Amino acid sequence: MFGGGNRKRDNGGSGGGGGRGSYKPDMKNAGFGIGLILGIGVLIWLGSGFFIVQEGQQAVITQFGKYKSTVGAGFNWRLPYPVQRHELVFVTQIRSVDVGRDAIIKSTGLRGSAMLTQDENIVEIKFAVQYRLNDARAWLFESKDPTAAVVQAAESSVREVVGKMRMDSALAEERDQIAPRVRELMQNILDRYNVGVEVVNINLQQGGVRPPEQVQAAFDDVLKAGQERERAKNDAQAYANDVVPRAVGSASRLKEESEAYKARIVAQAQGDSQRFVSVLSEYQKAPQVTRDRMYLDAMQNIYSNVTKVMVDSRQGSNLLYLPLDKLLKIQNQPVSAPDGGAAAATAAANTVAGAGGATLPPVFSNDTRTRDNARSRERESR
């Protein structure tokens, strides 16, 4: 009995066990699910490698920490982390750093902005350096601290430039030349060390170049005197620009007037000489006639310009001829007396004197009595 029961249990057990042993899981479906999950994960992982670079930026791609490539603006892709990584760098942004600290250096007792000049004086300089990146790879990998490298290059450049100047020049005449010289020298240093920086501008701050505070007042007076000198120089130059052209014009006008006077005098002298030569030729032909003619011409010219009438009383004639028309014409013309003798002659111009010294009434008198006497004498002579 117990044996049969055992056999039944064994059969039942074996039968039940045989039913469970005959069931096998579907490995194909399981593998497909796992592959799908892995594929989705790989796609997500690969998709994480897409990135966007904005305008004005560059992306530096590294592979296991080593530089791989540099890409510009746009939609880019790299192998996902941890194989590759990228770092965005602004290359068009203008960056600025100040040079010249006010902190006192304990070893020297001077400020960090103190610079030594060629004549062994001290000036303090403060300025700002404006720069931008021109090589993103060099900026990230060629220098441990590129910003500090820019500051050190600026300090080294300005010390070299100021060290070649005298103090007076650095404060006045060559002050405006400091910035361009520092920029050029600084760019050479940064290019030599391959920092990947382009220096855009050097801006001297207000009061950027100044002497130490102990002698500031004295140097202010010197600068003021220099400004006064430049102002006086400019005023003098403006005065010269105004006077010199006028003087040149006056000189040209006087020269032209002198040339005209010379031409007139020379022509007059040539005309006089030609008249003299012509008279000389006539005189050589007929001396007496020429002398008489010259005498008569001279007397006619002289007597035609006087206001006296000379009467020869030795002729014994009662007829007296007075050229009243000519005398009145001369009287109406203004006569200027150049000297006292001429004035006296003018005062006596209206007096008619006879050859014997008799004085006649003025010929310019409008008295009717004088006219009647003249007419009666004329009738008696007839």
C-alpha cells in the first residue's frame, strides 16, 4: 500500500515536473527587446554629440583631453562624452584689462604703476588694454593663464617704451606716442609666445602719465608754461599768416608802381632827348633863326601865363591895346601860388605898369569908368 502510494506520488511528481520542464522561454523576443533598448541608448548617446556654435564664437573639440579641431559658427557634431568634448570661446568679444596698480610694492615703496625713465626719473602710468582672441586653440592650450600673460606683456612693453624716453618727453612732447609704441611692442611679444591674442587698442586713462605726487605741483607749472608757449607760438604764426601776405601784396604793388614810374620817366627823357636832337639839327642849319624862334616861343609861353600887361610908352601912340578877353579867361581859372613870390605876383597881377614906371588901374576891374576912358582914348586916336 505504501509502495503504491509512493509510486503514484512519484508518477504524479514526475508528471507535474515533466509538464514544467517542457516549457521553454522565447529567447528571440528577449534579445530583440534588449537590442532595441541598447539601440535607443546608443542613438541618445550619439545625439548628445550635436551642438550649436553661435556667431562670434568658436568651438574647440578635444578627444580624450587632447586638441582635435576647431569649428566655427553653425550646427556641429562630435563624438559624445567621454570620447570627445567641446569648449566654446568668444573670439569677437572685445576684452579689457587694466595695467598700473595703485598698490604699494613693499620692496620698493612705490606704486605698481611707477616706471623708470631714461634720465632715471619716475613717472606713473595707468592704461587699459583692449584685445580680442584670434586663435581659440592657442588661447586654451598654449598658455597656462592667458589673461595674466596679457597683463605681463603690457607691463613689460610700457616699461621698455618709457625707459627709452626722458621724463619731460613722456609727460609732454612724446606723450601721445606711448600708446601706439606699447601696442606694437606688446603685439610682438604675444605673437612670439603664441597666446592667440590681437591687441585692439591702448587707452591711457585720465592722468595716466603723471609724475609722483611729491612733485606733482611743480610739473603742473611746467606743463602750464609749455601750453602757454604753444599758445604764443600759434598766435605768432597766425599773425605772420595775416601780415606776410599783405606785405607781399604791398611789395608787389610798389614794384609795379616803380616799374610804371620808370617806364614813364624813361619815355619822357627819351622824348626830351629826341626833341633836343631835332632842335640841334635845326640850330646847326640856321643858328640865328633857331635862337630867335626859341626866344619867341619861350616869351609867348611865359607871357601867356601871367596876369600883367606891359605897355611901351616910348612909341608915343595914344592907342592902348588890352587883351581883356584873355585876361578874364585867366582870371576865372584857379591859380595856386607855390611860394611867397608867386603869391606876391598874384597880388600884383591886376596892376598894369608902363615902361616908365606909371601905374595903371587893374585890368580885371569891372568899373564902367575904366571902360569909358579906354573908349574915349580910342576915339581920340581916330
